[in-house]
Amino acid sequence: MRRHHYLYGRNRYLQDPQVLTGLARLHRQIASAQARELGLLDPQGPGSWTHPHLYRMLYADGKVVTPLFRAKPGATRTDKATGEIKELRCDSDGALHFEGTGEAAWGTKFVIVAARAIEARARMILDLEWVPEPGGEASAAMDCFRRLAPHVPGAQGVIYDTALRGVHHQRLLRELGLLPVNRVTAAVKGADKPRRKDGKRIEKSAHIEDKHVVREDGTPMTCRLYARGGEIGIGELTDTGDLEFIRLTRLRTHRIKDKSGLFR
């Protein structure tokens, strides 16, 4: 293949949004089928909703691709010989994004969704989506999950970082029937090397609801349910007025699909 062949294919086909959409749709179908051939995302595979198996999970994350050109849009230089001001070549799609560590990175960001096994070279990229602007990673990831759901009926959940929040968890659980597995953002971020009590991570906590139950002896009681760091538990006030959080152990997870097609 020569360069003029590449330019013809790029200009004739690979710049057409309809062609790119069709290629992406075909890729999702083929990649999902190949993942099944590797033993991944098998509806009859190992694992349960209480204990999901890693072979039946979708792994997703955002990736900032470093631009080919170092200059940013609008950057110029002055020709010392002629005094002419020339605009530098740059990646017009580049933007300032923030990675999971909190560090800023300039480039073009994509969300990549894959399935993988423990063996080497057993990762299958299922879908990807461009993140057009900073802060849009979670929305792009949700678009990928919606498109993939019909092709991966054996998927049990999604493994992601803290980019997914409560509204995304609700959509994954209710609309797609997928278990979100990701760490909850902290109320106060801890330091890399905390000293004594200073710089320690403080988890988010919130009151969920008050549940009225009856003890075995017939006496009623009210359980105040709280969430802390992504865990559900009972909150009780101590003598000093502080809230003591007692974590509840998860015994079993059910997933039921109702007549409307939603999950609960």
C-alpha cells in the first residue's frame, strides 16, 4: 500500500461519520464474539451475582493519548528571518484532562472498555469512545456500556475508577443490570504519607433511611441505615454524641428483570 492509497481511503471513507459508526458497530459484534471464544463473558460461565467472576466483568478506564505535536491550539512563532508570524501545527482535539491520580494531562482522551483473563495477551477491546471535553469521561463510558449490553449477555458488572458516581450506578443497576465495582470518592482525600491523624483519608457518609423492624421478642425498634465509603451499615449515637457506624455483611445479591425490561 502506498501513501496515495491511504489518503484515498482516509478521505473517501474514514472521514464519513456514517462509515465510522458502522465500523464501530461491526467491531462491537465481532469483538464480543471473539471474547466468548476465549471463554470470557460466558452466560453459563463461573460466578454469581453475589460473587461475580473476573472473566465476566467489563474493565473500563479513560486514557489520555499524547498529541503528535507539542504546540497547543492558537500557539504561534515568529520567523526570525522574515518576521512572519506562523501558527504552529497542533492537535485541535487536544484538551486538558485530569487522570485518576488527579494529575493534569494534555491530549486526546478516550474511554476503552475491555474483557480480559489472567493469561497473557487475553484482553479483548470491546468498545471505545472519544471524550470531547474535560469532565465527560463518565458520560462517554455510559454510552459504551449501553451499546455493549445487547452483545454481552454474560457480563455481570463493570470495574471502573472513581469517575462513576451515584447517578451512573443507578443507571447501570436499573437499566443495564450490571454491578458497578469502583471505589467511592473520599470526603477528604488523604495524603500520600500521612503523619499521625493529619492527612488521613475521610470517607463519605450519608443517611439512607430509617427502617422499622420487630425483634424476636416482639418489641419494635428503629434501625438507622447509613452508607460510608460505599458500605451499608447501622448508625448508632454514642455517649459523646458521635455516630458509630456498624457495617453490615452482604450475604446475597439478587437481580430480577421486571416486565418493563428494567432490573431490580
